[in-house]
Amino acid sequence: LAAFVSRLRWRSHFMQKMADLPQQESVNVCRLFDGLRDGPNGLSEEETKKRLTAWVEGKTGYPMVDAVMRALRKHRWINFRMRAMVVSFACHHLWLDWRLIAVPLARIFLDYEPGIHYPQLQMQAGTTGINANRIYSPSKQVTDHDKEGVFIRKFVPELSRVPSRHLANPEKMPKALQQQAGTVMGSDYPLPIVVHEEAMKSARSLLSAFNKKARASPEASEILRKHGISANTAARWDLQAEEEEDKRRGRGPDSPSPRGAPQNPK
């Protein structure tokens, strides 16, 4: 319950952000990031459409990304980490503008809330001017969260017979093993739509250049003043949530908390 109360506070925080800055539904929070993914830094219209379609349909050639997108389309819900991962992949690996993926996701999410949706998209896309950039390795997500491939095999049946050790990078399987598993890459399952290392290097390079210009700007300072939240405040919210949970359960201030630490840090 304490964790739930903490999440409610964060939910209110982001909804207030949306109320204070409603234009973030259509423009970058920090306008110094305009041009990051369009103009000379953008993709052609044809390439954009190709990548967006592959991402929405779960046919990128990256098993965890594809499994999450297919699971989303079927059940209309997925946990926060996987939401962050597929948005990061779309914005950084595929270099898609966050506005292109906003509507498809909004139509899918069972729990769609604009106040959460748009601030989170911009945070993951790196266009707020104040948040750290997170670029996930889609292969590492497999080894960290679905090592045996239970989730992936359920939603990407093309890979059902692929040995677990190859699920993170099935394109690297020897040809003979691909045929044995009934999954020939590029035929039964798509090859990776982009090369991870190249896409990540390019994204980091462009983000770094824009960040350098934005982070020291008066605009970013004003965004941080108005919309940022300190680590101390975030920690206080979590502590308050635990204290409220203790009161509900009748625990005193010196009783062990659910995390096993003294409830009163002093």
C-alpha cells in the first residue's frame, strides 16, 4: 500500500505538470530540442513510416521489443519498465519523434492518462532539458528480465523453438540452427531493423550536442525551477507513504518497516 500511495503522489505530480504546461502534448518541453529528430537530423518520410509500422506491429527484429508491443496490443497494459523500454527504443534506436508514437500508444493503453502519458514520453525522448537520457539495450532486457524466454515465446511464437541462449540475439544463430529451430532470420522472423551499436552511438552523439546547448540555458533552468523535483522531496514522499502504512497497520515508529530498516531514520 505504501508503494501505491507513493505512486499516487507521482501521478499527481505529473498531472500538475500537464496542467501547467498543456502545450507539451504537441511541442518539446524545452524548445532548444526542436530539430533534434527532424530537418537534417531526421529520417526520410519513407524510412520513418517503415520504422514506425515495424515498431507498432512488433516486427523490429528485437525479441523483447516485439514481445512487449504485441502483448500491449493484445492486453492493452504492460508494466512501467517495459513501457519505458519500448518508448526509449522508438525514440533513440529508431530515431522516431515522440509525437509519432504518442497517438498509437494512447489508443492502446487501457490506463491512458494524458498527464502521465506526455511528460513520460518527453522524459524518455530526452526533450525536457532537465532529465537524464536513458537508452536501453534491448538484448540486455532479455537476459535481465526473460532469460528463459517465457514471455517472449508467448508473444513471439516465431521464436518458440529458438534456444534460450540465442533469444537475446537470434540473428546471430548459425544458419543450421536457425533451420533446426524453424526460424530463418529475415524470412520467418525479421532481421534487426537497425544495428544496436550504430543506432545507440548516433543517438548519444546527437543528444549530447543538443544537451550541451540546452542544459546551461536560462530556458532549462526555468523548466527545472518550475517542473523539477528534488531527490529529497522524492525520498520524503516515499517515507511519508511508509509512515502512513505503518499507522494503518498499527506499527510504532521503532517497529521494523516492510523494507527491514528502522522506520524513523533519526
